[in-house]
Amino acid sequence: NRASQLCYGTHRQNAEDMIRDGTRARGDKHGHAILTAEIVTECRRRHSAGASQVALAREFGVTTGAMRLAISGKTWTHLEPTVVEQ
């Protein structure tokens, strides 16, 4: 590290830098993640087709709240929303 590489910034600016630089632990890169991007995409698809959040949460070993947030897009925001063809 060199002083010329450091800069002062707000917490928000630091978070934006991590996203820009690809150093933010998101999705399955996060150390505590149970779900994967593939599972979240599948759960979103199955929920749109009628599967309950409770059943999906039990199947994949997460809380109902965690599944609700993943399906709604409040977490796993970096994934594209699932579009179901009818």
C-alpha cells in the first residue's frame, strides 16, 4: 500500500468502489451464503409458477424470510428478475 493509493470517502463511496472493483462479496461469494445464483433463479421461477415460499425454503434449507427476500429481489439484487412465460 502507498499513500498515493489511498483516499478518504464516505461509507457509501467505499461500497460503490467495492462494486466497481468487483471486491464486494455478493451472492454465493459471500461467506455465509447458503443459496447459489442458480438456486435463487430456480426458486424465483418456481414461485412465479405457484410454488410456496415456505416449501421452497424447506427444500433449500433456509428460513422463510430469507427465501422471501431472495424471491422478491430485496437480496440477490445482482441477478436479473425471472420472467415466466405464460
